[in-house]
Amino acid sequence: MDFDLNEDQRLLQESVRRFLAEKSPIERVRSVMESEYGHDLELWRDLNELGIGSLAVPVRHGGLGSEFLDAVLVSEELGRACTPGPFLTTAMASIGLAEGDDEQSKAEWLPKLASGEAIVAVALGEAGSEWRPDQLRTKVENGCVSGEKPLVCYGGLADAFVVAAVDVSGPGLWLVERGCPEVEVVALKGSDMTRRLDAVTFTGARARRIGGMHALVRTLDAGLILIAADAYGGARKCLDMTVKYALEREQFGQPIGAFQAVKHQLADMTSVIEPALAFLWYTAHAYDRMPEQASRHAAMAKAWLCDLFDRTVAGAIELHGGIGFTWEFDLHLWFRRAIFNRSFLGDSNLHRDRAAAMAGW
């Protein structure tokens, strides 16, 4: 079986890469991340004109109904370019709505997500870095949701929230529209300034049930794989930056890339990054084609790729020497992004434990 990209997928990835190189250079990234909301409406609108918002939306609701791998390719390029914006949370929200069983919510919100007209934030995690669907403490009673969601990506800009909660029928997803007094949003100051986080508290907010445990798990799995893709793109960029620097920076009259120790470090970084891409693509394939294995593969991808990103960016900073630690040099932007990827939706230890449990170990 051929797991390589088809022609349309290659075109999509190349188009997004060219667009980001032209429209979102690192100077613009720095400008957006230092703004009040960490969001560039014009950039987001242009990205949605490329169709990134419609990838996870079914055709009958105005989307492209693409393979999940297409969204993974976009996430990889956004990670490579360190692009700010709510792609992760809106893609997860689209999947949560599409995998649910509430037709009214689908008809109302999926077309808006496909066009980029609306931002819907996903509120999954609980206090204490708890991300497991079977450990939810947010409750729904009489159609109203109450609970605290301490880490919600772009909650401050959201028009609505897809909230993971539990009622008498068990865990599921509920849709809460923004604007009611029972929803309080407090901005947080995080390490990664390219993806903003907010704490959201629901105190009896009116909610519509959009799906059960199936929709919740599919939304979580999609988020894990998209973060893994972002981590791969970031790791690849850090390696490319370091190779370029090693060929330009001279000591003792020759490029530092000629030194054996530097060669070995770069070779070690390359040897772990290259095989990871095949596993990432296979995980996206499993998400679409092998749903019974999707959760385990998603957990493994999140753990492996985020650890890989951590090691790669640390090695890159080390090989850059003192300049790698400075604010003026761009490498710290990917270091900050790696911190976000490591913790959001659960750390590597959590997902290794989940993967082992699902494998029966």
C-alpha cells in the first residue's frame, strides 16, 4: 500500500508553505505575537481563502471533506513557520461538531468554521493538567454547564465553545455560545506567544449537547495528531536553521559544520526526525481508516513527536551557542512553541501510559 502523498496533497502543502513564506515571515510573526490578542485577522482571512478552515468540514456543510492527512500537512507547515492563530482549536471544533449527532449545531456552525467567519474554541482539559475523557469534572445539569477549563486556546476570541463535560448519560461534548454572563474568560500569559491561552469558567451556562463519548474521543485524537504535526514541522525548521548556521559560522578559519562533533550532532538530529514523518502520516491514515487503532496511534504520535521537538530545539540552541538564547534571534520562538506542544492536551508521560493501556500492556 502506498502511504505517500498524492498530487493534490503535495500541491496543498507546497501552496501553504509558499503562502506562509510570503505572507507570514518571521517579522510578521513577531508583530502578531506581541499584539494584544496574538491574532492577525487579515492573515487568518487569507489562510481561510486557501481553504484550511474547510478541510475538516463535510462537503454538505460547505467544507472540502478532505482526508485528515490534509489537515495534518497544514499543521506541519504552520509549525514550520511558527504561524500564530487559532487553526488547532478551530480544526478540533470542526471535528467535534462533524462527529457529533446534533444536526442543528452542524448546520449553524460548520459553514462558519469552513469560511473562517467564526472561531470556535475547544475546552477539554480540567484543573491539574487532567485531559483524560473519563476524568471530567465539568458537569451538565438541566441543560446548563458548570465547571472550570483552565487552558482554552484562543478562548478570548471565540464566538462559541465546544466543551467536554459529563451528565447522567456520561462524557460528551456541548456547545456554549459566547456572550452570556455565565461564561467568564480570563487571559493567561503563556510561554508560546503565537498561540494564546485563556481560562474559561462556566457557571450554569446554557449548553446544547452535540455528541457523546465518540465525538469527544475523536476530537481529542485529532488534536493530539495535529500537535504532533506542528511539532514535526517545528523540529524540521530548527534542524534546517542549525544546518544553515553551521555552514556559515566560522571558527579557526573554517565553518563549524566541518567539525566532527557538530557533524555527529546534526546527524543524530536528522536520524530521529526523518523516520518520524512516516509514522505521523501513518497515524493520520489510521485516524481515517482504522478507527479502532486511532486513539493509541494518536497518543504515541503526541508523545514521540513532542519529545523529538524538545530534543531538537535544545540541540539547535546548543549548536548556535550564545546567540541561540537571545530574544533577537528567532530560535526561541520554536523553543516556546515546543513548550506549548509538550503540555497542551497532556504531556508525553500521560499519553505513553494511555498508549500502553490501550495495547493491553
